[in-house]
Amino acid sequence: MPSISPSLSAAMNHAATSVTETMQRILPKSDFPEQKLFDAMRYSVLAGGKRLRPFLVMNTAEIYGVDEDCALRAAAAIECLHCYSLVHDDLPAMDNADLRRGQPTTHIKYDEATAVLAGDALLTIAFEILADSRTHEDPNVRCALVSSLARASGANGMIGGQMLDLIAETTQFDIGAITRLQRMKTGELIACSTEMGGILGKAPAAHLSALRAYAHDLGLAFQIIDDLLDAEGTEAETGKSVGRDADAGKATFVTVLGHDRARQQAKLLSEQAIQHLSLFDGRAKNLEDVARFVVDRKA
């Protein structure tokens, strides 16, 4: 693991543990015949991971004094949606991956049809959580949360980015197209995670704008490091299949910029992200620290 401050380590561990416990309570379980679906949902979500998106929700919400139970429900919703995207991304029709978070992917553990349905169920439960009055007493806030997540995850966000990712297997993309792809596929959901904490706290428009700018730079830095890990890392280090981009012939930040320039670009984006937080006068220290962490991580 890269060097990480005790305060950031504690905050990340708290977010990961708390959101996992929240999802354990929220996700369905029963003895009904469809139990296999519920088991696959839980398998896909409760296996661990960095929980970066929940961390961003919770630590942004903390700036505005949002009740932690409300922040945890929003964090659980976005993690359910993120995990749905991983389940579908790993399918044979997409990346055809057999390892995720150090264990067999959902379609390997169960079967392809169950993995598709588990992903669909995780997607829809995310919006069910956000629409619940326990997430926030103000219906306008709940509507804003739903709208933010829908925009970030839909055709003009994550799903559109996944389509571009498939096109990239047969079309040579330049750096501008790669940046747009990754901003949509990865960056929009990271930006949404940060924005949702502000929405919960009824943050002013200027704050929401700064948070989104921070998160967009953070998301690109995160993706560049992901590309580097796919090119340089091992399955044992990353807990997932590596070398997939090269095998698919995809252009990435690494193939276009080279390893050294890509790493430099990630560090520059991290520094830019931190600059966007200056208006918070030190109240966003954990957000600053995680921007530094993402460019030094090994998994």
C-alpha cells in the first residue's frame, strides 16, 4: 500500500466498514425461490473494494453537518449502482473477466443470466434507496439525488462511456476521445458521489460546482492510474484481471502518453483537484488527502 496518513486511513476504513454494514441491512434476503438472485447481489456488493465513492459521499456530506445515517444511505445507493456496473462490465459480452476483488466474478460464481439479473436488481435498488424518506426528509433533496445519479449513470454518463469503451476495441481513439470516454465511464459517477454529499447538505451552487470540478479531475487521475495498473500490475496486487486493455487492442492514457507521462498527468490532475477545494478553507482535508492517495495506490 502507498503511504497514507492515519486520519485518511481511519476515514476510509470507517466509510468502507459503515457502508458495508448499511448494505448488509438494506439488501434483500429470504428463503423464497429467487434467493439465488439475492445471494448473487450480496456476493457482488459485499466482497470489499476501495469504497471510494461512498467515502466521497460521506466526507463531502460531513462538511455540511449531514446526519451520518442519511449520508450512509446515499453512499450505499451509489455503491450498489457502481457494483452493478462492475458485474455487467465483467460479463463475456463486455470484458469477459474472471476475477474481481480477488474472487471469481459474479457470472463465474453463479451464471451469466443470474449475473445480468443481479446487476439489474442492484441498479434499481439504488434508486429505491435514494427515493426513501429515510435518506432525507426533504422530497426535493431526494429528487435531486435521484436526478444526479440518473444523469451520471445513464446514456450521457457511465453507460455511454461503456459504449465508447466497446467502440474503442475497433476504433483508434486520440487523447481527446480517450479523455471523454473515461470522463463518462468513470468520472461522472465519481463526480456524482461528491455532488451527492453537497446535495444532502443543501450546499450553494458555487460549492457544488467546485465539488464537481474537483471530482472530475480526481476521476481522470483515478482512471489513468487504473490504466497503469492494468499495464504494469499483477492479479495478486490488484485483485482483478490485468492486461485486458492490451489484449483488446484499446488505446488508453498509457498507450498514447507512455507510462511516465501518464503518471505525471495523473499527479497534475490530482494537484488541480485539490486546488478546487480552496474555498472550503481546510474543511475538506480528507478530500484533499484522497486526491493524493489515488495516484500512489497499487490496487
